Amino acid sequence: MAEPSASIPISEGVGIFVGIVAWDVLSAGEMELLKALLISAGGTAVWYGARCWQCSRRKRR
């Protein structure tokens, strides 16, 4: 039976985005949406890469 591939961590990316926007609002009183989007996209890509790496390590065993 085939194992499912790694899924894209959408909920983690949204959580990072909301956290950064909330931090900006609380600390500076303004939202920098582009900065939050870029950071959350990068974090999501890193998290997805870690999941893919973990799946490939499991398949080799």
C-alpha cells in the first residue's frame, strides 16, 4: 500500500502569518502585511521541506 506524501502545512503558515501581524500591531501599531506574508511563506516552505525530508527518511528504512 502506498504511503501518503507530505502535505503542505497550510495551517502552520496561516498561524505564522497571524502571529507576525499581531506582533506588528501590538508593538508598532501598524500592520506590515507584505513582511508577514514573506516570512510566513518562507516558514511554510521550510516546514514543508522538513516534512518531505522526514518522509524520504522513513521510506528508506
